[in-house]
Amino acid sequence: QVQLVESGGGLVQAGGSLRLSCAASGSIFSINVMGWYRQPPGKQRELVATISNGGSTNYAESVKGRFTISRDNAKNTVYLQMNSLKPEDTAVYFCKFTSSWDYWGQGTQVTVSS
């Protein structure tokens, strides 16, 4: 059974940085896209960033220039480096892997204080 395990969330002051990681336990064949999504309090889940197996990236406008997504295919792991964090970045962050199926992580809380 495949599980995605996220780590790296926490509480940080505005302007600070955090690095999220998401690793797959179990075997996933041919992961196409890895991505990060977030769900702010009281709002719907939204796309943060994605990265294809060829390295092409896509970012939400609100995080461009501040967040960087990367992946390690050998480790089936995706990362999200978050710099210059703002209070509006506060959310539960979820990773998602897409292969034959979509796999979701359980979420990790990121809280940015002003």
C-alpha cells in the first residue's frame, strides 16, 4: 500500500522560510507529476506548485518568486522550499503524486505569524 508522508511544516514568523518534504512509502510506478496544494482556513484546496517528471514546473501566481518545487525521482520525494513567507500562506499543505492513480498525503500545517 502506497502512502505519502509529509514533513517540515510548523510555525514561522512572516519573512521566514520553511522546507516541506513528501516521500512515498511503497512502490509507485512511473510518477508523472508531483505537486503541492494547500487549504487555508475556511477555504477550498488550491494548487501551489507542480513539477513534471521532465522537470517542468508550474506555480500559483501568489507564490511565484518565493516558493521553489523540486523532486528527487530516485527517492520518490518532492520538496517545496518556501521563502519570504506571509501570513496568507497559512494553510494545511498537501502533496499529490500522479501516476496511474492520484495519491495524496495527509497534510502538514504551516502557520505564518505576523
